[in-house]
Amino acid sequence: MTNKELLYIEDALGHENIMKSCSKTASTQLQDATLSSYMTELEKKHTELFNKFLNLL
């Protein structure tokens, strides 16, 4: 794997980590049950994507 590819993966990991934490925070703060549930699903999706990028290393 090239240095440029490693930098891309590192950047993608950072983005997914931010999206995961934002989704988690939003899901706990939302009062609407439907929106909260959707944000929880997004958190799970971003966790999966984070793990996929991590497995590339």
C-alpha cells in the first residue's frame, strides 16, 4: 500500500469516527423517537464503515 493510500485511509477513519460520535450524540439528544432511532442506525452504519477501513490496514 502506498503512502498516499495510507493517508486516505487515515483520513477516512477520522471522518467515520466523527460521524459515529455525532450520530451517537444526536440520537441521545433527540426527543423524537423516529429520528433518534434513525440516528442510532446511522451510528451503526458508520461504525461498520470505520471497521471496514480499519481492516484495510
